[in-house]
Amino acid sequence: MVFFRIKKIKGKEYAYLVENDWHRKGSRQTVKDYLGRVYRFELKNNVDFLEYLKIGSVKSYIDNNALKKIIDDLIKLELFKFGVDNEEFRVDLDYHTIQKNGKNVTLMINDGFMCGLTLKNLLNFELENDEEQDGHRLARAFVESGIKVPQEVFIELFGKLYKDTQLKD
């Protein structure tokens, strides 16, 4: 089982992706990936999805935008809500990185870990043609990355994802 772990070193927190391995002497954790220094944020701007994007309808917004743009807007909304400074933290969705001073970092938002790994998992999400499992996996990808998606937005986004996949087949 793979999970996130925070380790405190000299008063600073660092995030790792670890896996439990079972041996005769019990469980041992193996570090699979270093995710960077952890920065924590408190809610600063309590604004909802429609208000932030200055739109009237979730359905028309989802219908008229690509999945990457929608996810990009959801990420930007969370960064805005938590007052993450765009000058201090560089978020690059094309390369799946969040950096500060040229080093990869992890942003703790909504009890999630917004970092290169979670952004990659979210932006490269692929359906496995089991609607219930795919819904759980997509929801988990959002939660792990610290993005709170309004229910109506999630339902429309998931519907669009299935519709777009069926059109490719």
C-alpha cells in the first residue's frame, strides 16, 4: 500500500511517498519518491466556483471547456482560496510541478498534498471502464491533491470525461 508521509527534520516538514513492505520482522516503509518541503495554508478567501469564475451555469461551463482547462481552473481556485502567492510558488501544470526557488514543494491544502505527483495523477487520469470504480478513483485524485470540488461540478466533469472517452472509441 502506497501513502503519503510527512517527516520533520530540523523543524521543517518534508513529504514522501512511501510503501509498506511486510517482512518476517514486521512492516518496513520504503520511500518511493521525495515530494519536497511541505508548506501549510489556511483558508483566506471563501469564494465558490461560480463566483470565482464569474459564470452563471456549471453545465454550460463544463460543456464549453476542455477537461484540462476545467481542472486547471479548479486548481487555481484552491490556490486563490488559500492565498498561495503566485510569485512565491510556481505551479506548472504542463510539467506537473510546484516549485519554490526552483525546488519541488508540496502544498498542504484541505488535508491534501498538492504536489507534482498528485497533479500528474489528476491531469493524466484515465478511465478503466468501470463507472463506479472510476468515480471513486477520480474523487480520490482530487482529495489527495487537496482540491474540494463542488458536487455539481464533479458530476458534470465526470459525465464529460465518460462522454469524451466514448467519442474517441
